[in-house]
Amino acid sequence: MTSTLTISDLTKRFGEVAALTGVSLTVAPGERVALLGHNGAGKSTLMKIILGLIPATSGRVTICDAAPGSAAARRAVAYLPENAAFHPALTGLEQLQHYLALRGEDRSQAMQLLEKVGLAQAARRRIGTYSKGMRQRVGLAQALIGHPRLLVLDEPTSGLDPISRREFYALLDDLAAQGASILLSSHALTEVEARTDRIVILSKGRMVAEGSLPDLRRRADLPVTLHVTARNGYARDLVRLLPGAILVDGALHLTCAQSTKLETLGRIAGFGDKVTDLEVLPPSLEDLYSHFSQGAAQ
């Protein structure tokens, strides 16, 4: 499968400061990739190079086999910033019609785009009356003009309420299912954990980890957390049977290495009706992010 976005050994320097060093990455059609990193890790610089706003110092970037900033690349890529700003006096419909005209597209597509992002009922309201979530939807609607093959999203759910976030990611899922590639930057690790196919972690301009969530968990080899709920009267017995377990409000909390997880689960299963529930908590994306970022710093 031909990659929509290909980045090879990318380096960007600002004078003596290296903002990016040796970054290589591909994003396939229909793939959702999360770009994670602390402030100053190089995420914004990488996005600006992809969009053709600044040149790389060395390395190679192609978008659908075209150079960033070229006419072909600009047709293939769309961008949504963290804070999308629109004229407050225009209606959502008028704003989309304006962007369609700028792109040389048929203005009649405006309502269809607003329907796609769930704004059909507010299409004739002034944008000045829209909530933050609604403005982000307008931004996504304008990003979809021309059926882009790559969407670059910078903190797209910042400031959105939980329901709006869920609806936003559901829309991204639909776009990915239709073949669009998605590269998004986010600090909301919990939502990214469940809604992306692959994760890229940057630290001080270098890519310190890349892969699916299961891949990163295997590489990090962090402990697994187990929560064991004891039947009434058996909590103290289980504490003795599980060295290292901590009793909290009638439940036992313990950790074990990935390599001993199955053995530990087998032991707990052998306790029979002394146990009423068992919850296995693998390392979260936040745990993995901290692990790889701190490892890079050291």
C-alpha cells in the first residue's frame, strides 16, 4: 500500500537549535496516527514542514508523492488548528461557501459539508453564536473541502465537552474508513488511546517510540496492575496468599511483571469462591508516554 505521507530522516534546525533530528514516519491511507510530545518536542515544527509553511534543513517529506507546499500537496492535505477562527458575523453556511469559492469548488457543497459535521440545523446562524465545539466542526467542514487525502489536526478537541469529543472522533473514524489518512497532535492521552491505530512519541525533536498501543506495551514491559475483590470475610486470607498486595476498601491492589501475568492470574483463579471479581489494568498510554519520554531524557 502506497503511503499518503512519507517522512525520511527529517531534520530541522533553527540556528544552533535542533527542533527535529532524524525523524522518519509513514502514514498509510485510512490510518489514524497520534503525534504525542511535550511542549517544545517538535510537533508543531513537524506539522509546519508537512504543510509546506517552513522548509526542512535535511531529509525528505512527500505527500502523495508530492513535495510539501506544491500545488499537488496542497490539494491533498488539509489542516485544522487548535483554535479555528472565523468571521463572527457570517453564518456557517456563508463561511463554507466562501471557502469553497476560494478553492474553486462548487458553493452548493456547503450544506452537504455542514450536514457531514452535524451543523445542518445551525447552518444559517451567525458563527458568533456558535460554541467552541461548533466552531471546531466548521473548521473540520472547511478542512474536508476537496476530499483531502491527509488531514493534519493540531489539538482538534481542545476545549470540547465529552459528548462533542466523542462525536468528533466518530466523524474521524468515518473519514478514515473512507480512506483518509489522519495525523493528529493531542495532549488528551485517554481519548487518543482508544481512537488511533498508531502512536508516535517525540521528545526533544527525536522520535523515541512508534507503534500500536500493544506494540508499545510490549516494548516498555511495564508492570500490570490487578484489582482483586474478595468475598466478605476472605480479604485478609487473600492478603496472605498474595505477597505484595495492598488492601484498600476490601479490594486487593497488586502489580506483576508482564512475564508473570498469566501465572499470577492462574493463582488468583485457584482461590475459587474467595474471589468475587478481578480487574486487569494494563499500562495506560499516559504510563507509556512517561516511560519513553523519561527514558529519552535520561
